[in-house]
Amino acid sequence: MERNRIYETDCLDGMEAMEAGSVDVIVTSPPYNIGKGYTTYDDTITRSDYLDWMGEVAETSLRVLSDRGSFFLNIGGTPKDPWIPIDVAGEFRKKGYHLQNMIHWIKSIAIPRPDMGSYNNITGDIAVGHFKPINSKRFHNDCHEFIFHFSKQGDVPLDKLAIGVPYQDKSNIGRWKAAGSDLRDRGNTWFIPYETINERRPHPAVFPIGLPTLCIKDHGVERCSLVLDPFMGIGSTALACIRLGVDYIGFEIDPSYRAIALDRICAEEKSLRTRAEQNILF
């Protein structure tokens, strides 16, 4: 199977055709079965059929993942049905995956100024991220999704400082044995904003390029020869791989989404070539 290609095929068939243990990182976001308006896929199957399917995805992906590989599964629920991601994670557990890290993708966060402590450069409350109001008196807005980090044995080493953040309180540097530089573990709460899109979204449930970028860097780019996205959609994982210089393979059953992904990949590769030429000139 050729690298750096998106195959128009069902992910189960695609993974069956791959060599066992050939993938270092899988990062993907499957349909959540919440009635999204996909062009081809029916997102309204029964819960039992959906979980059986997710079990098949888990079992098939476990075969192609390397023994020291990472599977980052992004999935969320709804205010009415918050059990969806937990139920899906349970299917992965049944098939042999270990849940090594439970990461929270924070889409929107609000912090009142009195709760911030001594940050003199911040003078008022802050509220950042994507927020879409809901008409409900029962539920809070759902401002996060899960990124389940699965591995085969639960002992895969990570390159945590590759996605590290600076210390706000610089006195922490050197105070702890692990704090030898101005960079700390990001932790398991990742604020990842959406890119601004002014026109109609071409896909009803796309994640930002920053999400697969963080996942791949967290696993360790130098230990990553091949990334797989079984539900490639419009190509966010492929774009992240191109920017990081890592090979990818993707599967996507919808020809219209695949076409958009290929257009985005062409534009990204052209942009990279242009920047490289400018660097040579200057």
C-alpha cells in the first residue's frame, strides 16, 4: 500500500490490506452516531450496531498498530447522550487496547479574573474558543471532547515536552527536579481552537489540524514513520503529517470529502514549496 495517499475505501477493508504492525500512530475521529449530515454515511444506526462497528475498528486497527504505537481517538457525545465516548472506549478495551491517557480537548473556556491569581498582564475576565449556544434549560454547553490515547500495553514513552508550555511562574524552574528548563508538560487538557472558516463548512464534523499535530508530536515525531487516519474526511491529519514531515495513509469512503482533502493537500504542498524557495533566495 502506497504511502501519502488517501484511499477511497471502507476503513475496515483498507486496514485488512495493510501489513501487521506497520503503523506507528493512528489518529482519527469516527462518526459519533448523533445524526450528523454526512454526504454518504448514515449517522443514525442503532447504538448496538454502532458499538459493534467500533469494536471491529478497534480489533482491525490493533493488528496494524506497532507494539510501541499510539492510537489517539477523538470522540465526543452530546448533552443528551454523554455516554457515547465512554461506551466506545469500552469497545476498545474489550478488544485489547490499554487506555494510557485520557485527554480532554477543550474547545472553549471562560476564566474570571479573580480566579487567575497574579497575572498582571491580564486585567479582565477571558473567554476564548468556539462556542455555539444551545436552547436548553437542562444542559450546559458541551465545550470539550475526549482524545483517548490507547496503546497495546499502556507503556509507550511520550515526547511530552515536544508539546510543552512555558511556566507562568518562573520560580518553578529548578524548584522541582523535573523542572530543569522553562518548559512543562501540557497535561491532559489541550485547548485547541478551530481555524476560522467564513464560508460554509465542507464537512459537518472536521477537527482542526492542531489536534493531529499535537497527537503526533506527543507520541514523538522521530519515532513516527507512518501515521494512519481510518476516517480521513477532508484531510486534516494528512495536512498535519505534511507539516511535520511524516508519511501518512488515509481511508475515506466519501468521494466528495476525499476530493476536498486532495485539494487541501495540493495547496499545502504548494505552500511548502513556495516557502522553501523563498528561504533559498534569502
